[in-house]
Amino acid sequence: MRVLGIETSCDETGVAVYDTDRPGPDGLRAHAVYSQIALHAEYGGVVPELASRDHVRKLLPLVRQTLAEAGIAMRDIDGVAYTAGPGLVGALLVGAGVARSLAWALDVPAIAVHHMEGHLLAPLLEDPDLKPPFVALLVSGGHTQLIEVDAIGRYRLLGETLDDAAGEAFDKTAKLMGLPYPGGPQLAALAEQGRPGAYKFSRPMTDRPGLDFSFSGLKTQVLLAWRDSDQSETTRADIARGFEDAVVDTLAIKCERALDAAGCDTLVVAGGVGANKRLRAKLDAIATKRGGRVRFPRPALCTDNGAMIAFAGALRLQAGQHSDTAVSVQPRWDM
Ligand code: KG4
Ligand code: ZN
């Protein structure tokens, strides 16, 4: 079964083809992502209207390009999966409209996929031996959640952020220190040059039991430290390092707690912040210490992409699930 996946929930147009006849990473016949970063950079954040218009321009050419790279004809597609939410409503509607139209024209099922379920299942795409039960840390620009996965489709929320998501905290902190959009990866790159311990920020909500997070106070701590500093390049790097260490430690402490609570030894990390090198190293060290394992998708599958949507859609289709013909999206949607 060959499933076309379409992702347009925010500022990345992603398209992929996943082939269930080739389990594991070989199943990903082709995938392509067009990033709108340059388009939104001058506004310092994503402008929803511009995002929708650009998806309209880029999506169909990207579908053609991806199918050509996969060496698969449009008529040989068995299902079309698309991100139906959560995300920007206009951007979601572009993907839903195109996906539904293609599915209707090809007379194949369309599958509405939850964006975060896509992220959650991405690590399984590359590692067919990885199976539930496991604990997943979903860390993106919009979400920070710990989820116990008993089976595909059976998810239990263990904890989540009460305010900013981890990626959002990275982006906002970067912005307040004058780094251009999108700040998260740049802040992480800058932190590489910073001295550990030069600035020490708190590890929010780790001094009490529970698995929820709060990152907005950390951003305020950085704001005050930055405002009272000499604002030199060295200081910026030191503060970036202090901030990154605080976020990474906080996430790591809660991951360990979640593994204990779930009685589980496998941790799966997904979402854009999962591309963070220091987080990867820290969680690797914890897994080694516990005699368990941690799995991350490769960085290209951590950030938004069509491959995770094609893969999640393929799993749903194999389970006999698909959606009716309405072009509907859910900008807010619990998984
Ligand atoms: O999953 P994603 O691509 O989009 C959402 O669904 O949100 O995640 C994007 C988020 C952004 O906030 C970005 O700053 C963050 O992931 N991010 C990083 C890194 N790479 C991406 N944060 C910290 N370190 C990184 N290396
Ligand atoms: Zn995402």
C-alpha cells in the first residue's frame, strides 16, 4: 500500500510517499519539505495568511516532485493522508483541500491525521523493532507533552506544559536576545559556544512531584539577566547555554519520572526540539544509566515533515480506518 502524506499545519510544506510493502526506513520512498522560513523572517514569526498562500503555491509542485523522486505514478497511490490539525486553520485547509481532492479524483481513501500523532509515530518509521509500550516526549513549537503509549492509537497524557511549549520558549528567548526568527536552532547553536554554569537558571516545577512543565518563567529570568548584562556576544552565548541547560535538565528530570510512573524502559522523543543535540545527549546518558533505551527520529523527521503523516496514515489505513469525504480541519484538537 502506497500512501501519500501531506503536511501543511504551519510554515512547512511537507510531502512524502510511504510504502507499507517495504517495512522500516525503506518504506519511505521519497519525501520533500519546503520551508517558508525566509518568507516569515522579516516579520519575526509566522504570518498565517502568508503561510496559507505559500502552501497553495508550493503544495502541488511538491506532490509532483515527490512522486517523481519515488518513481511512483499518481494512479498507483492507495491513500492520501493529511494533517487535519492542530495548526493554523488556513494552512490546514490548503492541505486538507488538496488531499481530499486528490483522494476523490483517484477514488482512494483520505486519512485525517493528528499532527502530534504524526510526530509521535515518526520514530517507529525508522525502527520497525520499536513497539509500544513506551513513553513519548513530544517537544515542539506548540506542544510539550509526556505520553504513555500502550498501543498505536492508545495514548495517555502523563503531563504537559501549563504555559509555553519548550520550542516556543526557545524561540521567544532567542528573540528577546535579538536573534532572528526562527530562534530555537540558532539559540542552540549559540549555546555551543557558551560556558556551562556562567548563568544558572531554575529548573521549573522539578522541586515538586508531577509531570507538568512551565517554561514561561524561565523566559522572564533570561530577559532580566540579558537586560542587566553587557549584552556582548560572549554573554549572549553564556546565557543561551544557561537557558538550554535549564530546559534540557527539566525535560530530562520529567522524562525519568515518567518512565518510573509508567514502569517502562523505552523513551521515544519526537517534535522539533528533539533535534536539540544537548537534549539528545542527556537523554541518551539517562537511558544508558537505566539500562533502557531512547529513540529519536533523525533531525529531518523531528521537525515538521510529510513522512510522519504518510506513515501515520499508512498505519491507520492498515487498521482499516479512514475518514469521510468532508474537507474539515481542527485547528485545536486533543490527541
Ligand atoms: O515540530 P516542529 O518542527 O513544529 C511544530 O509543530 O511546532 O518544532 C519546531 C520547534 C521550534 O520552536 C524550534 O525552535 C524548535 O522546534 N527547534 C529547536 C531545535 N530545532 C528546532 N529547539 C531547540 N534546539 C534545536 N536544535
Ligand atoms: Zn510539529
